[in-house]
Amino acid sequence: MTRTSLNLNDHTLRTGSSVDTEDSVPAHFDGIDTTTPGEAELQDRLALRRVNGLSTELHDITEVEYRSLRLERVVLIGVWTSGTQEDADNSLFELKQLAETAGAVVLAGLTQRRSKPDPATYIGSGKAAELRDIVEATGADTVICDGELTPGQLRQLEEAVKVKVIDRTALILDIFAQHARSREGKAQVELAQLTYLLPRLRGWGEALSRQTGTSGGGNGGVGLRGPGETKLETDRRRIHRRMAKLRRELAHMAVAREVKRDRRRSRKVPAVAIAGYTNAGKSSLLNRITGAGVLVEDALFATLDPTVRRARTPDGRLFTLSDTVGFVRHLPHQLVEAFRSTLEEVTEADLILHVVDGSHPDPEQQIASVRQVFAEIDATDIPELIVINKIDAADETQLRQLRTKYPGMVEVSARTGEGIGELLQAIAEALPESEHEVTVLLPYERGDLVSRIHQEGRILSEEHTASGTVLHAWVSPELAGQLDRYATVAS
């Protein structure tokens, strides 16, 4: 069988040919063009379109050897149903980033324009045959679809292309599984994976079946005749049992998280949550403000476990700053449900810092995707401060457009520190005012109260006298009640 060579720089794969090669039959024969302009336009609209720049290039020979041993070789395929071609390309480029984060070499990326995905094979039987030829020509061993496939689409597309097929949801779940570190994070990811897997369980033929029919028709031999439980039913029962156990464990962990949150509330410390698109620089921003030392990596979903640190505004007000898991377009619903206890850091916050990657080609689409997740977790009523990060690498024209659309936004660079002072000032102005102004004379034996005022309040002035420490400060209502007996008149 002759192996067809594939030009990876071809822009479009035309309908009716498996792969564009020099031996392909042209649209005209004997000098007579048999294709009408309408047919040509229709063919062009319905063709699988190759997206340039979607191949992983390797330069270091050690990296080549490492990847050739470990990483899968994948072809990306997306169906473009609405929006512009640029939107479709951006979505596929994001899928490329996801695939490389999961550990794969991207060989090619293709998009197809359709009014809606094909209910049988996602891209249609004809395009599935073309995709199979591309897979053979490139030597790929996996196809990744830019969307969530139904169990039937997954099975039939695999049968057509003869290699493993996964969808965007399975890819994101795989990345989460690789990055989960804490006990809670691992349990959340496993629950999301089992929720995704349950409707997609497949039987593997009669070899693993425990149901062989009646005693007269059964062929399983002595002890195996009669009705029984199939392997598929056994797997489902085990998954349901495991999911119930994981939900109980997560409920206990949620109680512990709520206890910590109640402790912060009792001290009346305002809570600020950092949220935003994955790889927007949220952890870098947390490190820049608080020196938290959180893992920072140029990869999608590098942070899964929330981190909470204390910080102060320029006028001395204490607040907590929490880093949360990043969002992405078409974030799987299973993940939103499984990570609900973690996402409560956002829903319980007094202010959300919505961090946006200013260097991304389409930051407005990222903002829309994140706000969609906010709606899913009932966080739309919480005050939101748009923070455009990576301004040192952003396009000035794009920044001007963002300033026009989001006039209250703050521009920062977590890498260089530019704009951090303005951000802290904006946080101070946005946080709720729930403090009392007090002037107290504290005896030196009440150093515990002096320490609490320093930790939880805002010191306006401090003076050490013969009778004790005179403090003029803003404190929480609860602490103000304990300081009433020491109140004095300000000079």
C-alpha cells in the first residue's frame, strides 16, 4: 500500500479528496473547468481548513528524544458553527496549548464550517474519512476534538479514524489529574472524571460478560448458566459507590474549609479572591503582592489548590487574598460541580480581582468565559475589579480598546511590578468599610490588645507615654467593643 505524503503547509483540504497531493484529480479535465462558481464556493465553505502554526516545533535534540519516547502525537479537529474564522482559530490554538500541557506533540490542526456538529461522527462521514487519511499520513495516534462528544460520536469517530479519539473535556480532566497535589484536589478531579466516564462506559464483547442466558441456551459451562450481572453493570455499580464515597469525603473537607472561613469572618477581615482565565498570571500576582511563593508556571491549570495569604492596603487595612483555579472557555460542568467547595472562595469574597491576560489575542472572549463561570457559581453580585495583567507584553491598540470598554480597570505587570501600587489603592477603595475609629490608652500589661490592633486594624498614630500606649486606629466592631473601657479623648 502506497503511503500518501501530506503537505503540512496546505491551507485547505478540499471536499471530495482525502488528501491534497500532486496526484489528486483536478477540478478540470482536458482544459474544461467542470466546477461552477457556486459549487466551488460551497466546496470551500464545507472543506476541512488547515490552521497554520498548529504544529509543535522541537529544536533541542534531548527534548526530541524525550518527547519521542513519552508524548502522544495528536491531530486537532474543530467544528466552527458560529462567530468568525479568527474565533475558530483562537479556540484551536487554545486546544493546542491544552494538548501540549497534557503532554502531546501537535502535528496538525483542522477546522470545519458546519451549521451544527454531525450527530453521528461530529464532522460527518466524508470528513471522517479525510481525517483518517490525515492521521495515517502524519503518523498520529490520537485525535482531539474541540468540543464535548456524545458517547455515540466518540465511538463512531474512533471506528472511522482507527485511532484513539478524545474530546476537550477529557483533555482538561487529564490536565487537572496531572496537576492535582492536595488530597482535596485529587478527590475533586477523580469525582469529575468518574462523572464524565459513567455515561461513556462501553462493553467489551461477550468475553467479559457474566450474563450467558438460560440453562438451556447458555454456553458458559457448569456454574455459569442463567442470568447474571454483566461486566458493564459491575463497573457502573463500582463507579456509583466510589462517587458516593468521594462526595462524602469532599463534604467533610468543605466543613474544614468553612471553619477557616468563619474564623476570618469573625475577625472581620475583608476577603479578596483572585479569579480569571487560566494562565492569566493570577499566581504571579499573588506572589508579587504577598510574597506567597506559590508555584508559577507558563502552563494551563498550573494552580488547582487555593492559596490564601494576608496583605495590607496602602492605608494599612488588612485583607486576605486567595488564589483560585483558572477558568477556560467551555469549562466542563463536571469540574464546576466537583470544585464547588474550592470555588466558594470566590462566592464568599467581598471583592473579586478578575485577572485578564492583556497579551492574549482575544482578552474580551476570556472575560466573557470567566463571567459565564461566575454566573454558574452565583458570584455575579460580588463587586468585580478588572485587572489587565502582562501589560509589558500587551499590544497598545488592544489596551486602548479595553480601556474604552472597561473604564475602571487597573493595568499591571506581575513580572515587573508595574501598576501594583495602583492596584492596591483600587482594592482599598473597593473594599467595604466596616471599621470603627478609636483612640485608646492601653496599659503596658495589655500588650495583647496592642498586638491585635497592629494585626487586624489600621494604625493612624501611636505614642508611648508613662501611663501606657496611646493608639489612634481603625478597628473592627468586635475589637472596638473590647477597647471601649480604654477609650480616651484624642488630643
